[in-house]
Amino acid sequence: MPKDFVEKRRQISMAVIYPFMQGLRESPFPAPGKTVTIKSFIPESGTELIELTRPVDAHLEHVEFQALLQRLSPHLILHIFASAVLERRLIFLAKELSVLSQCIHAVAALLYPFTWAHTYIPVVPECLLDTVCCPTPFMVGIQMRCHPLSRVPAVLHSPFVFQVGDEEEILPGKLQTEMLTSLNRHNNNNNVHSKDISHGKTVNALVSEAFVHFFVRLVGHYASHIKWGRSGSGSFQERAFCKAITSKSCRRFVKKFVKTNMFSLFIEEAEKSRIPQEGNGPISPPLHSWVSSVGPWAS
């Protein structure tokens, strides 16, 4: 991954980073699944040929969920996920730049197919440390050497996230247990590039599927509650959407989730994306593909 090569050069000298970054900028951006080769010179090592392959599945690009599994307990990962889903303030602290970058990118990827809609700075430079005093939601990473804790407007109980105290109760209990079981299973088989023997999938894909399934179970029925006008514009029926959820704990969570910016932006795109399908009526593409791949939302 590019950031690993940057970190390797940073440990040698900052001056070695710039030629590498210049080579990246001048190289054509590869299509999904394709590889680009970059030449990079390192003092005392000579010219190095670096092959960078763009993943076929774009949402897992530059993501290593194993970074979270190696450094945080499954319980804490779910607490961080719950805080991110409700768009709270998250600060990630780490000594190593690569660890910091890997962890914050992984947490953002857990939100797929939704996207973090607020301030997002994987590595905050010292000149922008005042960001942590911002009252609005943010997801930022800070190297421990910066020591910003005296300026943080809340108590930091762990090295990776603010805790309000209700993180255990945010997610619906049954779904939280299912995700915890999945994370524990992958955590016990802790090889970054290992394949699941029965399905041939990477740990990245398996972890992502667990969180995608969480969203499918809760909001996968959204397309059924977009009312289409004659002009082709859609109008999301929020009240009916929430009432369609039979579980009280799930409905309680969804009523909070629909008020987030990430859900609002998602629905705005869905309202613009009516695609007539033969015999199926209109569907909205943002969620349709992965709802179909995971299965009926109410199963």
C-alpha cells in the first residue's frame, strides 16, 4: 500500500519521500484490478520497482481491518463503530504514522455503503490541532508525540476514542452480538492476508460483510419507502420507513440513524436515482447491489 512505502522512506529521510510521491503523481491511475509499476531510488539500496494493484472492490481500497483486530478488542471496535454511526467526535492516537492511518481508514470503511460526512483528517498536522476543540463531529488521527490531551474538551478513557458511556447500548442487542461473534471469529484467526478456506475470501471482505449485513438488516428496505412522483423525483417516507421495523430496539436505533448527515446524503442520492427495471418497478442503485448480494433485509 502507498502509505507503507511512504512510512518506509520517512524512516530513512523526509527527502526520500518527495521523489516517490512525484512518481506516484506522474503514474496513470490504474483501473480496478489493474497494476501500476513505479521506480523509486533509495540511498544504499538502489532503484526499487514497486507494483501497486488497485483492488477490484473499491470500498476496501487502502483498508486493512486487521490493523483494528490486532490493536483493539472486538468490543472496543463495536463501540467505535457505534460512535461513528451516530456521528460523534472520534480521536485516534498512535505512536506510528502507519498504524494511525490504517486504523482510521478501517473505521471509516466500516460505515460502507454510507460515508463519513464531517471533518475527516487521518493524520492531523500540529498546526491543525485546534480541530479537536471543534464542537461539531469529526474523525481525526493524532500522533502521540503531539500530546494534545491538555486541549481535548473531554476525558479520554482509551487510546482510540472518546467514550460517552452509552456505547454498549447504542446498537441493537441481537445485531451487536452477531457482529461481535463475527469479529471474535476473525480475531482468533489473526493472519492479515489469510483466506477463509470455505469461501476463499480475505479477512477484509469477511469483516466488511458483517457490517454491511448490519445495515442491510436495519435499512435495506429503504427503497420501498421512496414515493416517486410523475416527474421522476423521489420523496423518502421516513415515518413509514421506521414503522416498518418490527423490533423495538432496531426501530429505536434507526430513528436516531435517519437523523444523521450520512443517512440524509445517502437518501438524497437514492431519491435522484430511479432506474426502471423490467417487471420489478423502480429501484435505487446505492443499496440495491449489496442488498441483493446479502439477501432479503428482513431475513
